[in-house]
Amino acid sequence: MRRAWRVGAWTLGSVLVVLVVLVTVVLIAGNTAAGRALIERSIARYSDGRVQLSGLAGSFPSAIDLGRLQLRDEHGVWLVAERVSLRWSPLALLVRHLDIERLDLARLEIERRPVSQASKKESTTRLPRTDIRQLSIGTLELGPQLAGMPATLSVAGSAHLLSLEHASATLTAHRTNGAGDYEIRLWSDPSRVDASLTLEEPAGGALANLLRVPGLGALSVTANLNGPRNAEHLRVTASAGELRALAQGSLDFTQRSADVTYHLEAPAMTPAASLSWERITLQGQFRGTVTAPRADGKLRIDRLQIPGGGGLASLAASVANGCAPGRIVIARHTLGSA
């Protein structure tokens, strides 16, 4: 799941950063044909060809239209956006408010992940207040290198971020060249959190390929978190092929504590070419706070094969620290080829 979120962040972040930088420059020359042509050439030159724009139009700086945006790395083009429309309030940036009325992309093609750049020092800059009242992507195309097969989706969403404790967001995606539905909803204020996640896709779907486990099988996940911050109710059910998982219980964000039971069972599966097992079972309970956890659980794995040629013939382990925090017992642990 983390890889999928990274791709989404790269995509939306890349488009927004380019458009925001663009606005700064066009305050001077953006409302003339010659100035717009100069902007397009300048951005291509100063980005060493990594960012290319065409069809720049609109009423600057609050209304920007772009015919085509193309992002490149050392291996070539990895993202193309067509008929981009941004309506926003640039003056709101003076009070650290990113206020976007509407961001529409008629077509967004992501062929693959961009080539990773050298890591930079982690920024500690506080996020500005952010409002995106309407986000829409008419056609989102994921290339075979990214999703295992061509996948086309329509996407819509909105977001409001005042702080990490006060936020709301909705994001829905529907696959248009096959089966697949995805939805995330969040509402959070200082007293309550309500969140839900639902996704359904057939075997070999876009998400399984993004996670690099194309053989995982049909995916179905439902997760709900509802209630006041000191008594949130959590329930997560998931299936992936023959794998079944359930987690449910309560969370107390004010005390950073939880009381959650969980269960997972998977028969013989080969979700990826270098990953397989004969059987996995996991069950247990987590109680207590982050600083003083109390957990009981049992794990059994038979004939696990992992990338790189390693594996386990069998593993049976248990955690029982209701009386002795931190005590882990491995009842049987046999290394060998799977």
C-alpha cells in the first residue's frame, strides 16, 4: 500500500509544484502570448528538459489552463498531463493558505515510477492550510511498467487540511477498462475521527501490481474507524485470493492506547514469482499503551520462500507478555530451503 500512496503523491505533487512555480513567473509575463511562449521555453531550459509545457493560457494568476505538461527523467518521459485547468487564490499564500477551487486534468498518463533522485535532508516545514474543493481526473492511465497491464481509471476528490488533527478528505477512483473500485473518506477534528477505506478489484488488478504482488488474487478490503478520540471503534476485514484477515477493537488516541484482536489465515499461495508459502496463520491481541504494550499472539509459517533465494521450512512462534512484558517464545524455528 505504501508504494501506491507514493505514486499518488509523486503524481499530484509534481503537477501542483510545477503549476505553483509557474504562477510566480507569469505574474509578470503570463497574460501575453509572447510572455507565455517565453515561459514555456524558460521552464524547459532551466529544468534541463525535465519539465516541458505547451498550450499555456488562462487569466493569470488565478486561472491557469495548460494544454500539455510533460515530465522527464534520465530514462525519458514518465508522466504526461493534458488539458489541465487550475482555479485558485494566489493571494491566500500570503497567509500560508493553499486555496484551490478546482483542479481538473482531462487526461493523466503515468507510464512508470520516476527514477529516484539522491535523498535530501528531511524537511521540518509545517504544512500550510490546504483546501482543494474539487479534484478531478477524467482519464488516469497507468502504464504496464507501473500496474502490470494498462489500467484506466476516473478519479475525483476533495481535501481540507487545517492541521493533522483537523482534516477532511474524499478520494474515489473507478476503473473504466475493467473491474475495480476504490474509495477513501476521512473526517477528523479535535474530538472525533471518522474514516473509511473500501476497495474491490479482481485478480491481477492495478493495486496488486503497484504493490508488486500480482499473484495475490482478487482483493477486497473494508476498514472503518469511528467514534470520539478516546473511544474509537476499529474494524478491518480483508481478503486477497484465499487469504483472510480480520482486526477489530478500540483505540484511544488521547492516551495512545489500544485493545485490538487480530486474525489472519492464508493457505498455499504464490503472490509473486519469488514469494510463496504453504500456510500462514496469525492470531492474537494487543492491549495497552505505546510505551507499555501488552500482547498475546501466535504465528505459524510453513515453507516460506522469500526474494533472494532464502526461506523458512517452518516457524512457530508465540508472544505472551500478559505477565512478563516483552517476552517472546519461539516454539520451533527451522531454517532451510522452502
